Amino acid sequence: MPVVHIIAYSVVFITAMFFFIRSMNARIGVLKAAQSTDARGDVGKRLLGVLVNVFGQARLLRGDFSAGLMHFLIFWGFMVLMLNTLHFLVAGFFPNADLHIPLLGREDMLGGVYLFLRDLVEVLVLVAVIYAAFRRLVLKPKRLTQSSEAVLILGLIGTLMVTDILMNAAAVSAGEHAAHQMSFIETGMASMIPAGSAALTVTVNWWLHCLALLFFLNLLPLGKHFHVITSFFTVYLRNLKPQGQLPAINFEDDDIEEFGVHHIQQLNWGNWLDTYSCTECGRCDHFCPANRTGKSLSPKHIIIGTREMLYAHTPDLLLKLAAARKQENGSEVEGGTAVAVIERLTDEELNGQRLVGDVHTDEALWACTTCGACDEHCPLFIEHVTPIVEMRRHLVLEEEGRFPKELQGAFEGLEGQGNPWGLPAHTRMEWAEGLDVPMLEDKPDAEWIYFVGCLSSFDDRNKETARALVQLLNHAGVSFAVLSSEACSGDPARRAGHEYLANALMEMNAEQFKEASVKRVITTCPHCFNTLKVEYEQVGVEFEEVIHHSELLTRLVQEGKLKPQHSNGNQKIVFHDSCYLGRYNKVYDEPRSVVASLPGVQLVEAQYNRDKGFCCGAGGGRMFMEETVGERVNEWRYDQLTATGADQVAVACPFCNVMMSDAANAEGHEHKPVKDIAILLRDAVLGFQT
């Protein structure tokens, strides 16, 4: 019998490993065909990320705790049982040998401890699997992708646990080994298995366990559970650049033949690895303002739609691309020179599908507010915003007129006058009329440069924010000046895909910064703040410090240079988190500190706040586009804020100010005003302005 067992097991094991290795080779071979990306350096930070977010499951536990705990138990169950599994696979070739892992044998000092852990985690994993099945089949959270694969995987995991428990308990009953006092499951169940059928029970469960294990292994590279293997690499190789920094395009590089992303092969290997690792958990969709308000955008589909297209490609064609990219100087490869092969590779050759247009519709791509909630809440740091912007770049720079018509006016205004409304550039400083606002050329030794931004310069609601900040800075004795020829920071054009225009605007401002050796900058706009802080280095500007006005005002209040003493009565104020201030740059406490410093004010919190904050709907160029599908994002968010019972809504972003004010007016809530924290603090320090 041992000979028959060894032969049968060898055939099954070798066959299973053959198909597994073939599947893995195909996946790795395809990955090698992708464009390169820089994911080196910061080994310590990368390893810490793996430790915290893969082994610690931190992002999973931070969101939906019950689902996170379920996954945590299954993950660590597999980690603990890995030694047990390796022992099982090796022992299959030596059925009568007393094999055991050193120090973990049944009679070894640590053997009992491991047997206890094995039994404990098998019970916990079974509980987690039952909960997962109930959640998927009964509760059916909207964000989950319902699939037979997920149910099959849960069934296989449950089978592995049950068969291992029965196999070990039956082995005790059959006298194959003595019961161990630390193994409470096998000891407790052994008495329930008749001695006469124990040997058969061992054999049946051994083979069921073997087949389930090898089938499970082969299933991994074929579907969404590939993340079991790839998640370690995805988290380790994650993008460590600031979350708010988009990749730049070198417009002077003559080798770039097409801007943005249109073909799947224009994505880099990091993007492709992301698709391998997507678990389809739907957290990205759950926090997406466009998706939640009925738009066609699904961040989850941005990833899995790309993955499905990638999986559907002819492997030979992609491997030919990989071979072509390895050639130098146009040397010959099958099908022509390397350059020729790459040039001929189009979406039409790849199953007749286009990445942009078929897999991802224009409507979906333009619905994105670039709020970053999808990236922030993905357990595996998968990037959604950057690929979306890259595809927008193609639509704007390569496809004439293939963008919302409302953006044309914004682009023309930015190009001609340095602001998206096309208002005369020489009127940019009219907001400062009657105030002491020095120009940089008149005060070259100013400690700070106040970068005002377009909305605070031209929009009446936000002009008051700029005026309030200036009054507070003067009152506190802060040395500051403004640029005489300030233009838009470039954020709206960049997020809307017009990288060429954004680059021109950034270069225009950068020239002034460099000429005046500007080192420290204040902004009232989080979009300007983010762009200046993390993206202007791409145009050669290195600041010592870029801060948002909420940070400086908090500092001045703490130093006693600003003393809030005037009260407008007892009020509840809720603060709305700006995506580019909070999620992108982790500034959450400072604006709340300003609000909390106001006499008579009680700060209340919305359900969706801080890193879970809901976007106002203006980012990603959406400020300048019509919203005709589904519910309006700004009204959805305003309802969340006023549900707190707040008397006022505080903001720290001119975009949010416009969107929340419009929502208040649309819903007849003018009695619950929206104000920037600078105005609230100015009134508390200097007295209420009329």
C-alpha cells in the first residue's frame, strides 16, 4: 500500500505543480512585458509597510473592522498552518516515516505549543469562513463583487480546516500516534471516531485535504485570490512618493511618441502588479463620491477591468513585446525590428478592445474628482487616481476635443489669463483693495510668500478668506508678501489631464520663485498647497516650507499672537475635510484646532470625517464641469455635515467653500452658513465684520 500511495501522490503532486508553475510563468512573463517604473530605495520603509499592512492587516482593520478581523484570522491561520502544510506535502512521499519539523515534533518541547496553536487557528479560521460565507451570501454588502470563485475559495478553506481536524483526530483513534494533551481538538474528537473506521477516515480525509490544497494552489494565479501570493510584493513595491504627486511628462523627450495612456502596454509593471493584487473588496467604490452618487465611475472596475483585458491578451503577443523591449539598436526579432513590433502593437490587435473607450468609458474617467479616497482605503496600496489621470492625459493631449466641453473654456482661460475663468490677469489683486498687502518686489526680505490662488483672487466668497488671512497676518506681525504676477498653480489643468498647460503654468510661477529665492510659502487653497509642496520640485523649485493657512493660524494662536475673544453666541460648527489638505497631506488637526479655539463654539464631527471624509465634488477639474448624472456630490456631502445638527459649516478650502455654499443655497439652508476658518478666526480676534 505505501508504494501505491507514493505513486498516486507523486502523480497528483507533480501534475498539480506543473500546472501551477505554468500559470505562474505566464503571469510573470506578462509582467515582464510592462513598462519599467522606479520602485527602489527605502528598504526599511518598504519592509515596515509589509510588516504593518500585510502581516498586521492594518488597513483592513482600519476600515470595516468585522470584515478586517475575519480576513486577519484567515490570513494568520494560513501563516500558522504553513509549517503544518509543508510537513503534509513532504510527508506524502514518506507515508510510514516519522517525519517532523525540528523542535516541533509531538514529543519535542515546542511541539505541544504548536499543536495547540494549530488546533486554535483551525477553529478560528472555520469561524471566520462561516462568517465570510454568511456575509457574502446573506448580508451581501453592495461593495463586494459577487462571484462563484469567492464562494469556492471559502469552501476550499473550510475543507482544508475540517479535513485536517478529522485526519488528525482519526489518527489518534487508529493508534497511529498518541493523543497529546495540548492538542485539544484531536484529543476531544478522537473518542467520537470509531476505532474500526478510523484508518479509513484518515485515508479519506488525507486525500481530500491533498486534493483541496493542490486545487486551491492552482486556483490562486487564475483569479482575484492571486493576491495571496502578490500582496507581499505589491505592498513592498508600492509608490513611496507623496500621495498628491502625479508623474510628470518630459515634453522635451523626443522619444515620447504619445502622451498619456491609451493602450494597456503603456501602463507600467506597477500598474499591472496592482491588477494582480486587487481583492475586489470594493472599499474603493464605497468611499468614492462619484460612485456613491450614481456616476458610472467604479475605481474597482478601473483595476479589474484592466486586469480582465490583461488576462485576455494573447500571451505570445505580450511576450513578443517583452522580447522586443530587450533588444537594442533595432536588432531583429521575430516579426521585424524591436521598434516595429512595438509600433504595431495596438489595442485592436489585443482582442479588438481599447483600454480607453471600451474597457474604461470616457464618462467614467471624467467623473473622477481625484479625491484619493480609493487609494487611501485600498488595503494593498493599489493606485487608481494616477491611471485615471494618465488616461485623461491621452484624451486631452492626443484626442482632439475628447473631453467635457466645459473644460475648453477653463483651459483657454488658464492659457490666456492664468485663471480658469479667463478674467483679466491685471485684476488679480483687486481682492486686496484697502488692505496692506506688499508685493514681493517691494518687500524682498519677506519671511513668507502668500500664494493667493485663483478662487481667492477672483471669487467673491473666497476673496473674503484672503482678506481675513491678510488681516490676521498683519495683526500678528507676520512678515509676508505676494507675487506680482501670480498665475494658477496648475492643479486644475493637471488633474483634468492637460499636462502641457499645467507644466507651462508651473514653469511660469517657478521662474518667479527661483528669481526671488522664495523659501517659505503660505496658501489658503489645499490644491495650491499640495501642488506647491509636492509637485513643484518637478519644475526645479525646492521650498524650505509650504504650509496651509490652517497650520500657520494654529501656530499663531498657540503662540498667543492671535487671541480669539469675541463670541457670536454658543454655536455648533462642523468642519469639512478638504481632500487635498487631509487625505493627501494628512492635515486634520490644525483646522479643527482653529475652530475649537473660537469662544462659544462646540466642534462636532460628521460621520465621514478625516481620512474617511467625503469629497465636495470640485477636485480633478470637476469644478468646471457640469454634473448631470446621479445626485450632486456637494449636496450629498452637505447633507452629511448638517445631519450633525451644526449651525455652521467650517471649511479650509476655496473649492469646498463654493461647493458647500452652493449646496446650502440649493437646499434652502442659507441660515446655516459656510465659512472659511480664517474668517471665523478673524471675527473672533478682531471683532465681527459687517
